[in-house]
Amino acid sequence: MEHGQELVIESTVVARYIAQYVGGPELYPRTPDDLERIERFLARWADVETTYYDLLRASSDAQAEERRALFVDRLAAVDELLDRAPFLLGDDFSFAECVAAPWLFPPSGRASFCGYASRGAALSE
């Protein structure tokens, strides 16, 4: 994405840049406590994404099971941060939804977290 003289790449970085600099609804927090909370969420969410792709690349059933267990642990770490509220981190739509939505509500035909189920593993196991 080009904005003025800036070239911004990678989807999460682009979303963060837009939330902070382009304007529109307040998606990126401004208070130190809220900033710390969103950054903690983003770090844990990045672990979920990485672990998911590692799981998809498993070369054996044993490796798939090991990675599935790690993936579930990473999801649990994200779950610890979530409010039991209308949105991921509270009462308002935020940058967290911008980052997580494509994974939680993928367009038709795109892989989702359950996309690896064809290997015989299920997230709910």
C-alpha cells in the first residue's frame, strides 16, 4: 500500500498503519493500558497464525498431532485475553477484529482453522 511517500506491506502492518494514520473510526487504542492489551493480543494472534501454517505443513500424522496440540494451546492463550463481550477485546469493534476476522470468518473457498480436518484431526478433539 502506498500512502504519500510511505510504502507499507504485509496485511497486519497495513491494517495497523491505516488504523493509526489514515483516519476513520478509532480502531487502534491510544491509552497505554489499551495499547499494551492490543499488542499482547497481536503477539499471541501471530503465534496462532504461525502454528496453524506449521500444522498444515506437517509431514506425518505424528507431527500433525504434535502441531495440532500446540495450535490448540496457542488458541487457548488468545482466549485468555478475550473479554466475554460483544467484541474480541471489549464492547467496541477494534483493530483486533480487523486482524482476526479473515481467519474467523473466511470468504467462501478460503482455508480456515478447521481446514486441516481432512488430515483426520479435528480442532475439537
